[in-house]
Amino acid sequence: MLPADIASVLHLQTHCYLPDNIESEAVIRARLTTAPDTAWIVELGGAVCAYLVGYRSRLGLVGALGDGFEPAEAPDCLYLHDLAVGPQARGLGLGPRLVTHALSQARRERLAWAALVSVQGSQAFWRQQGFAARQLDDPDQALALSTYAGGPACYMTQALPDLAESHQPDKLAYSHSS
């Protein structure tokens, strides 16, 4: 993802999230500045149709809605904060491809975990990607979890076994012929 993609990301949010879960341009811009190498987009026909953003964190830390990314000094986890696939690209498998790409990067970096907050009833999708619900015992982290709208948010994690080194581009190429 590049700064020029932020307007498209904001547009996708309006199609994918409840109004209370949409984050501001300033927040997205700050996050991209903080963690540019864990922000990916997919283009279809030259337009951004999906994105995934995350940052290096510690297992058990929840990123509250609207907070900036605070990458950990000694991360053990890739925290996937935001995945969105626009209506024009649903059913093409782009969400799972973005997740696979992010998890591959986490494995190359030898991070032991991936984590996220599942919102708006997306737990089944994340279970299909290998994530499982995990209880948060820290009251501050439970409070961060409660900042998400659209029903109960769920903290989910996945252990990441080591994989062989492989190169993945920062921008995923995808072509689809009708």
C-alpha cells in the first residue's frame, strides 16, 4: 500500500464496515507511516479492491479501534488489524490470499503468532484461515476489544510454524477474466 491508495482504502471501508468501525484518513495515514511493510492492497482492473493492514506486536495485545499502530520492540506476533474486500471482488478468494501473504511474511520473520480482532460476525471466515478464539484476561485488553461495533468482537490467534524462506512482492498481482 502507498499513500496514494488511502482514498481507495477509505472508500472500501464504507462498503465493508459499519459506520462506527470506519477509521479516519489521519489514522490510516499514520498507520501506513508506522508499518508500511505490513500494508497490502490488491488491484482489479487498476482499482484497489481489497486491502490488509497489520503490524508487529505481542501476543495478547489488542489494537483498539482508532488507535495508532505501536509496533513492539521484541514482537512475537503479526497483528492483522484490518482486512476488507470490496463488493466488486467478493468471491474471488482475495481475502484468503491476502491473509496467506501476510502469514508467509510473519513466518519469514520467525514470528510465533498471528492475531486479530474478528468483527461483524467474521469469526467463521477467520476460523477457515486457521485462527481460533482466545480469551483475554487483561482488563485493559478486554476494554480495547470493546471499542469495536457490530456485535461481540472476538480476539483470535494462530500459531505459526516456521516455513522455508520465500520472496513475496509487497503488491499482490491478481488478474481475473470474466
